Amino acid sequence: MGEPAGIGPEIAVAAFRALGGRIAGHPLKLVGDGSVFRSCGLEDEAAIVPTRAKASRSPGKPAASNAKAVIEAIETSVTMARDGDAAAIVTAPINKAVLVHAGFAYPGHTEFLEALTRAPRAVMMLASDLLRVAPLTIHKPLAAVPGAISTAAIVETGEIILSSLKRFFAISAPRLAVAGLNPHAGEDGVLGNEEKTIIAPAVAELRARGHDVLGPLPADTMFHAEGRARYDAALCLYHDQALIPIKTLSFWDGVNVTLGLPIIRTSPDHGTALDIAGTGKADARSMIAAIRMAAKMADAER
């Protein structure tokens, strides 16, 4: 369901209709307060997995009173996936500020899913037909990024990405590119030492483990067509370094994929769009892409 006041319920219902209520031969289910989905035009009551907590929809006007239902919808979906009642979950965008004000203890979906599934490390990857990127640090202020990166974290995250490319994307010999932190990847230490002291040792360790890894690479030359042809996924050091290129290249068909979990989870690569909620302007293409990618990942895992 996501944030009831945003476009999440609208695009969920629109995607449900566009796909005829099924994907890869299996029924789609909508998890959340039924009244929210009905207010967006859903008529198939059997498709709703209702939350006990109630929510109301006032487009563009988020309310803390909806937080319990939003959180329960995520928890219910995770339980269904873990119990084998669902092959994958696709989450609509949430309003993090509203949830935090209501006592939510996590900065975003990814961290909450990591806690719910007790995964050692969840990795956020944004993917489309043109590019796959993963930020090492996610919802951290830019000033905190240098102190948050480590060789061990790069190695661990890189291995999760590489194994997931094999498991869910059917890439038998995946290639990973690792971005530098500083301009020009540090310019041989002139513009920063993190490349020499942290990133390069991680790349060397991944190579020693038998992986095909490039880096550290200057981020400003990684994402043009010739650069992208050299790798199957890029590991970036911080949020915007990863998300700006994917959103530039694939704004409407980019998909957020959470790797490292015992379940499959995808979501649209955009936010709640409160400013256009309820206006009929919401575009469901990213939600449809997220559902299709979740189904492909589930089929690949089988």
C-alpha cells in the first residue's frame, strides 16, 4: 500500500489492472487497508489482503494516524513471503518523515526489511535494462559518508551483489565496477586517500576471491554507454552517486531491488509524489516494471 496519501495506492491499482491481476501465471495481491485501494478504483475485493490497522486516504495530506497500517502492510507482506504464501513482495513508496514522527525506528524500507528478516546485511540496488547500481551507504548525510565506508563493507557488499547477479539475474560470470569516493578517484592521493587505503584493498580482496571486479573508478566516467558496457553492476559509495545516473537513464522503468534478504523485494524507483496524488497524473510504469522484475527474479531462483 505504501503512504495512503501518496501515489502508491494509485499506481498499485493501476498496475494490477494493466497486468490483469496476474503476473507469470500467478495472482497479484494488494496488501493494506481495503478502503484505500477501493478509493483508487479497485473493484476486486478478493485481491485485497487487509491490515487490521485502519487507514484513510486524503491525497496529498499524509497523517501520522495511518502509520500503523503502513507498517503492518510491510510486515504482513514479509510474513507471506517468508512463509511461502508469496513469491515476492513489491512495496509502494512510504513517507519516512511521517513514520519516524509516529515512532518508526528505521530511516527507510531497506533497513526495516533487513530487521524484519534478520538479514546480516541488506543491499539496495537500482536496476533497469541500461544500468544496475548499488550504494554502499544509503540514507546517510554526505558529511558522514567517508567515516562510514570500510574495506570489509565493500567486500561484503560486493559479494552480495555478485552472488545475487548469478542467483536472480542469471548472469553466470558477473562483472562488478567499484566507484571511487573522491573526484577522479582521488587523483593518486592528491584529492583524497580513501581510494588507496580503503577501496583499492577491497577490490584486490574481491579479485583474490575469484571475482571480476574493476576499480576504484572515477564516478564521472563510469556511466556513459561505453563505460557501462564494462560491467553488470556498479557499487557506488553513497546515495546520490548511485541514484543520479539510474534516475537519469531510467526514470520510469528503474526498479529498486533489495539484495541480501531471504525474500525477494522490489519497489518503484520514485517517492510518494504527494503533489500529484489524486490528480490522475501518477504514472504506473515504474510499479509495473517492479512487479515484472520481481516475477523474473522469482522464476530465476526456481
